[in-house]
Amino acid sequence: MSKIKFELEFPIHASPSMLYTYFATPAGLEEWFADKVNSRGKLVSFIWDEVEEKAAVLSHKNDERIKYKWEESDGDETYFEFRIQVDAITKDVSLMVTDFADDDEVEEARMLWENQIDELKHTIGA
């Protein structure tokens, strides 16, 4: 079954550079995304309840975006990405999350991201 790409947008009251550290560093990711995070070069290990999932960093641009690919999805085109957008006029900051899910799991995946980003907002006081 092929995966469906979806994108979510979350307005966040935070500076892009501060926000970026929460997606691109083990310490930042541990505050809201996973119980434990280890990084070795481009390989990142995420641990939840002693279950480890590994992802590779496909690309990144400081204070702007980072794209990960789960090791288990190595044979397909899926990834998940955090992208920070700043409105040129208002300077409002939005977080764009791109991910993939099976057709019957898209809504569940959206809700999971909404909960995770709520946790992030709570963590950073945004």
C-alpha cells in the first residue's frame, strides 16, 4: 500500500533559531518528541518506552528545516520534515510538518502530530 503525503501548519510564537534546536538536536527532541534521542552523524535514534526507531537526516538548513527518513521505510519515498516559515510582512512564525501515512491512518497521524506539537508549544511556552 502506498503512503499518502500530508502537511500540517502550526502557528508558533518563537524565534526560528530557538525553534530549530527543538527539531535538530537530541536535547531539543527529548523535550517534546521522544523519551531519549541519540545522534551519530546523520543517524538519529529515537527511543520511546525502550523501543528504538532510527532515522537518517536527509537534509537540513539551520534555522529553517530538517528532513528525516525512518530506517524501516528505506525502500520508499517517505520522510518527515519540520520546516519553519516566517511571513515576510507580519514576521509571524509557522511550523510546517510534512509526513506520510497509509490512507486509513492519515487522520490518526494528523492527530498524533497535533498532540506532539501541542507538547512542543507547552514546552517552549508558546
